[in-house]
Amino acid sequence: MSAEEKTRVSGDVPRADSKGPMLPIVNPQAEKQMAQKPTVHPVLYVVVWIALSSSVILFNKWILDTLNFRFPVILTTYHLTFATIMTQILARWTHLLDGRKTVKMTSRVYVRAIVPIGIFFSLSLICGNLTYLYLSVAFIQMLKATTPVAVLLAGWSLGVSTPNLRVFLNVSVIVVGVIIASIGEIKFIWIGVIFQIGGVIFEALRLTMVQRLLSSADFKMDPLVSLYYFAPICAVMNFVVAAAWEIPRCTMDDVYNVGLFTFFLNGLCAFLLNVSVVFLIGKTSSLVLTLCGVLKDVMLVIASMMIWGTEVTALQFFGYSIALGGMVYYKLGYEQLKGYVGEAGRQWADFGQRKPILRKLSIIVFSVFSFVWILSQMAPTYAPEYDPQRLVNSMHGISDKMGTDRFRL
């Protein structure tokens, strides 16, 4: 074989007798389409999740407390029924629930695993919504900070994780912070606290059982697929409880007072929250999810203060700060947290070099805001609270005194 023929065989030089056109190695049109394909920034997923998560909590509080719909079990049953219908629709006509095809679900697994998890899920939702009847959103969020502690203890009790004294001491900081915040709570109602503690315990048991179920590769499920399996059994259970407890007392006037469209928006908001969790987990990391949860809790406390005028004392703020710091430390660990703090310090120093005036202005504004807030918390209240009965009694006292003086004259 000649050198020219070897070259032709190697493919470096096209054959002269080739009849058809040569296929290009790169498709310019495909590259152009890929370059023009829009990408969604992960920050959008974070913002949507925080907005929906906060909206669901505030929406439920508004319906149960402000609109005086005192039937939390019925509201929870409606949410789960709405989620059941929507997941069935998505499973039939979309690809969002294609992950269920990889789950080896059988009737035995459903009865022995899904149903018990659904029971605890249902109980946690019922207790969580009952709490809104007694406590403020701000105090509820503070009590929810104990969830990592409950999950850790539940994992040890069910044998999912091994007890560790160092880890226990770390999470004890969260408990201390919540206790301090509870001491500073002005409207401390025991029945509401008991319901919230019960909700935290049931939620911890549910999460631990889900962790044990997902430890097998055959049952890996994203939150939306989990809702597909859990929502029907939870809706049935909640309906049974509501039928025996709340439905006999609920009238159509109570429903119409809230409004059917309001109920629809409430159910849609709760369902979209589960959808946003799927995208948030897929597009970000566990660190982002942890920090977003802390940010969401702080924003809910502020929203409760602005919407319902909830009073948060300086002692509560101090205790809640300890609890949040302990939660972040527990979930991230010392080394990882140290790395992120160092990176944040470098970013802050770089910001000061690039924009020194703006950095100084930010420090001044933050200092003034903190100083004013501390003074507002420490300053005594001299004006007495308005009490109509006290005013009437004082007027009667003045009248009696004038009558006595007239009689003496």
C-alpha cells in the first residue's frame, strides 16, 4: 500500500471519489441553540422557596387566627387532599414524578413503611396547626429550633445513629437558647407549647423513619415523590380525626367567612412549597438549604412583629440567637463553619478595599439601628395601658369624693 493510500485510509484526507457531502464535526446551529438557552440562577430557587415557606406559615396563621377559622385539622385535611389530587395529575401528565418509577414500592412496603410514616406526618401537621391557635408565629419558630435535637434523640432511640456525647453537648446549646427565649416570652400559653413540642417530636420520628427507609437504594425519593405516597394515607387519617372532632362543629358560614378562593390559594401555596423544595435541593447544596432555613425563620419572626404586632423581648432575641447559632454549628461542624467564616471575612475585606465609603456607611447604619433597638427594648414604659374599666372606676371615685366634700360643706 502506497503512502497516499495509507493517508486516505487514516481519514486525514477525504477520498476524491466521495459522492455525498461531508458531515461537519461540529454543528454550528446546535451550538448556537445551546448558547442561547436561558439558565436560571440558583438564587431564584432560594427566593421562591423562602417566599413560599414563609407564605404558608403566615397564611395558615391568618386563616386560623385572624379569620377565626378554628378548625386546624380540617385545614390540614384539605391541604393533604389538595396535594393528593395534584400529585396524581402531575404523575399522569408531567415528568416531575418520574422518580417514582425507580422506587420498588409494593403493598407490603406501603403498609409496613409508608403508613407508619404517614401517621407521624399527620400527627405532626395536626399539632403544628393547633399551635397557631395559641402562640405567635415568632414564638413558634423559636420552639421549632429544637427540631434537630429531637431528630438526633429519635435517631439514637431507633438505632439509626450511634449516641455521641460530643454531638449531644453541641445540640444542648440549642436547647439552652430555646429555654432562654421561652423565659422571655410574654404570652406563654402551656397548651400551645405542649402542642408544639408534640409536633416537633412527631416530626422527628417521621424524619428518622424516612431516613431509615431511604437508606436502601430501592427507596430513594425526592420530596415530591414522597408526597405522592404519603399524602393519600395522611388525608384519610386526618379526615377520620376531623370527622370525629371538628366537622360536627364546622358550618358553611365558617367556610364562607374565609372564602373558597382563599382556601384554593392556601392549598396551592402549600403544594407549590413541596415543588420548590425539589428544585431547591436539585440546584443547590445542603449548606444553602440550612442557611436558607435560618434566614427564613428570622424573617418569619420579623414578619410576625410587623403583621400581628408580636412583642419580642431582648431576652427572647438573645436566646433565639443562641439557638440559631447552635443549630448552624451542629449542621455544618466547626471546620466547615470556620472555612466559611474565613471566606466571608476575606470577602468583607475585599469589599472594603473596593468600596470603602459604602462599607463605612453600612457599619454606621447597622450600629445606629442596633443602638436604637437596644434603647427601645431597655427603655421603661411610663404611659399606663388604657383600661376602660379603670377609667370608669376612677371617674366614680372622683364623683364620690366630690359628693363627700359637698356634704361636708
